[in-house]
Amino acid sequence: MSHDLTLILILVATLGVVAQWLAWRFRMPAIVVLLIAGALAGPATGLISPSRDLGALFDPIVKIAVALILFEGGLSLRLHELKQARSGVRRLVFPGVPIAFVLGSTAAILIGGLSLAVGAVFGAIIVVTGPTVILPLLRHARLSRRPASYLKWEGIVNDPIGALLAVLVFGAVVAGTGAASLPGILTGILLTIVAAAVFGLGLGWLLARSFQKGYVPEYLKAPVLLSAAMVAFYAADLVQHEAGLAAATVLGIVLGNSRLASIDELRRFKEYVVILMVSTVFLLLTANINPSELAGLTVRHGLLLLSLLFVVRPLTVYLATIGADIEPKERLLIAWIAPRGVVAAAVAASFAGPLVEAGHEDGKVLVPLMFAFITVTVFAHGFSIKGLARRLGLASASPNGLLIVGSNAFSVELAKSLSEIETPVVMAYSSWHRLRRARMAGIRVHYGEVASESSEERLEMNQVGSLLAATGNDAYNALVCTTFAPELGRNNVYQLPLAAADEDDPRGLRHTVRGAIVFETDAVQDLLLRRHYQGFKVRKTVLTENYDAATFEADIDEDAIRLLLVRPTGRLVFHTEKEPLSPEPGDTVFTFVPG
């Protein structure tokens, strides 16, 4: 069968995107779907065989993709998150990494039956908890801010550390070179620190200054970042093998915390690129597995995987975080959630051959064993993280809450009515006095500018699924909607207009920079407030099989304004001119009617 390289690349990219969409559509962990897709396209059907189809391009593609993934992870790391989770993150890195290495290596040798050399290399590789898996799982589970910060920082920081540790251990126990001595190991660590400082800190500072001074035009900033990440990775790797991952991570952290005016747009662009990278790499690595190699795994290897899940990881977290400022339920979640990803697979693949060549025959099980471990952790943690986090109170049951920006008599009454049916509502505004009515009504409030860095630090969004901007400034409402659209989705941000909206008015705000206009066409803020003071009330009506939508429409007052409905699942659906409400039995319909 002829295998056209262009067709293979297109097929891999398309399968990756389709897998991501299926995961979103059916609310499954994306990594799980990607693993299934890779197994079907590779070992199951032989449609894709990366080693055969890509040849010498396979390893460079994986390495560059991993570097860009870590760079994007660094961009997403905010130092204010580290302030909240500093103690726990530091403990998970040190002494967490050495403890995980010792326990993992011991388990590999005593339980898995691996030789000293292969067991030590395996133990070094598994200290990582890959961001390629952690970040999609956090997006899927919507954890609270602090436990999410622990897992995200641990994954992104430990990935390059684990890769470097594997290199040093390989040199110490197998290669028999100068790296086998303690001075050689310390030299390797020092070279990595220097490379990360020069190509991570140095290049990051230079780029940040260039962007701030206007030396790089807006349209070139994203391409410059992509190129810089690859340059930092390759240059640092020339200095010390596997130091490139550390340099790419540091470069991302520096740029992500440099207060660049366009950083949000750059983060979004990088996120889009990395989603494609993660999809592609997971598909390629899964499709490249040889089923006959997996068949070589024994019962002892299975016991090893179980011990890593239920003994090594929990014990590592417990020992490393003794005395740290981590709540018991957070420690329990962290002790269970530790999926491995691309870096573990890539590093294992790069060392398996040299181990066998050095005379360690059991080195041939390194790749299938690592793949089995990745698969087990991805499925076990991917399907359990949301349920466990909810039971522990560290994640919202569902993102059906509403963030209302702006406080007036009408918005407070709407928030109070939603709260009465246990829909989470947060009312945010920059005026403490204007929030007084909401506070007295028992509504959860956020005092501050919602588009500020302070609000980004303090405003918990894991329960929020929709936003209604209802301040007295149309332009500001549009700004708020544009700010939160990437996080909540463009279809879930709405704004209450000050004047009747006309999308064809060339003098009005463009639809691309504002949220959807809610309620009736003429239901502007002044009208709603005027009717409120005339005695109009927000009414809730539950539809049933006997009292259906047709009956409801026949009974509703002609002056009533349709607002929104809440599905039995808790999902909010706002009434808009383009998408009028279509209530069904079980829905709770909110209208604004004469009292």
C-alpha cells in the first residue's frame, strides 16, 4: 500500500481535531479519545504507522511539539497562582521528585523485575506528570483554583526535570562515561541551569523588551514566539541533552509574566497551536506502538503499574507535603491524579534502544511498559478526576452559574430569582456602594474591576458558564464580553443594551466586539428599570406535560418580557432576538411581568 506523506499528515491532524471535538461533545477527557483514535488508526487497522510513514521526521516532530507544548504551558503559568500554591508546588518538586525517583525505581526493580539500569531509568522518567495530559484534564474537570494550580505547576515544572533526570541516570548507570561520576552529574545539572537561564530568561527578557518597545509589529509577535521557543529548545539542547525542554518552559514563564499588552491574544494563539500539537503527538505515539511488544508484558509488570498508582504516587505526595499548607482533601486529589504523557513516552523511546545495545535486554520492555503506564493513568485519572474533585468539593458539579457584571435594581432581582432555584450567581462591580443591594439580598458579590489582574487572581470561575454584562456603559459591556468570550465561549456572553440594538447601524458597536443582545428588542436598561419601579417582577414558571409551552404563551401578559429559561440540567438559555426561547416540559421560564 502506498503511503503519501502529505495525506498522512492531513489524516493525523484531522483525526486529532475530530477526537478533540468528540471529547467536547460527549464530555469525555480529550486524551482518552485521542488514545483510542491512535490505537484504531495504528495498531488496529494499520492505516498509520509513524515510523514507516514519517521515517527520520518522526523524532524531530515529536521533540519540537513537546517543546512548544511546554512553552505554552509556561505561558499559562501565572506567578499569582504560585503565591497561592507556593508551598505545595515547591514540595512536589523538591523533595517530591527525588522521593518519586527512589520509590519508582525501587518498585520497578523489586516488583517489576527490571534490572538496576532499566529500573533506574524507568524510575527517572515516571517522576513527570505531563502537562500534555494535565492541562486538558483541568479544562475538563473545572477544578478550583488552588488544586488546579498545584497540578498545573507540578506538571509543567517536573516535565523537563524528569527528562533531564533520565539523561543523567542513563549516563550514570549505563553509559559508563564521565557522566557516571558525581562531578559529571553535577556538571550536567549546572549546564542545564545555565542553558535555561541564557536561552529562557535571557531570550525571554529580550523578547519582552522588544515587544514593549514596539520593535516587533503585532502581526509578527505570534510567529516570533513560535520561532523563539524552537530556537531556545534547540540551542539549550546543544549545551546539555534534554536541557531544551527546561529552556522552553522558562521562556514561556518569563513571557507569560512580563505584562505584555498583547499577552492574552498570544496565549490564545499558542493554545490553538498546542491543541493541534497535543492531538498530533498523542496520535502518532499511540499509532506507533507495536501490539507484539505489549504482548511481552507480564503479570509482574501489571503489578508494577498497580503499585505505581496506589502506593508510589500517594506515598510520594504524602511524604513530600508533610507540613505544607495543603488541605487534606487537596492532598488526596493530588495523590491520585498523576497522568503521564508525551514527554514520558518520548524519553522512553529515546533510551530503549541504547539500553538494549548496552547489554540490558529488558530495555526492550521500556517503551511498551511506559505506554501501558500512560494508558492506565490517562484512563484511570481522566475518568475519575471530575467525580473525585466534586465529591471532595474541589470542583463545581456543572458550569451552569451566571456572572453578572453591573449592579442595578433589575439585575439584582434577576440574580435573586436565579439563586432561589440554586443557580450559582456572582455579581461583580467596581463600586462597593452599588453592590449594597446585592449584598443585602444575599447574593455572592465580587468587588473590583473584573478585567483586572486582581480579579483574575480572586474571582473563582469554575462554576460560571455564562456572563451577562449589565453596566451603564455599552462600550464597557462589550469589553467585558470580549474579555471573557475565550474562556466561556462566544455563545455564552451576553450584554444588556442601553439603547435599541441595530446590527446594521454603522455607528454602533460591531457584533464581533460585543456579546449577544439579550431579551426583547426594545428591552433596554432604562425600560427594565422603569418597569421595575412600576411594580414589574421576575416570575418563574415551571413547565410540565400538562402546562406546556403553548399554554404558557397563551397565559402570558402581553407586556411581559421573556428573559431566559433554566433546563432541568441547570443550563441557562437566554432569550435573544435571533434565538427566541423554545421551552420544553421541565424547564423553568423566567419572565418580567406586571406585579
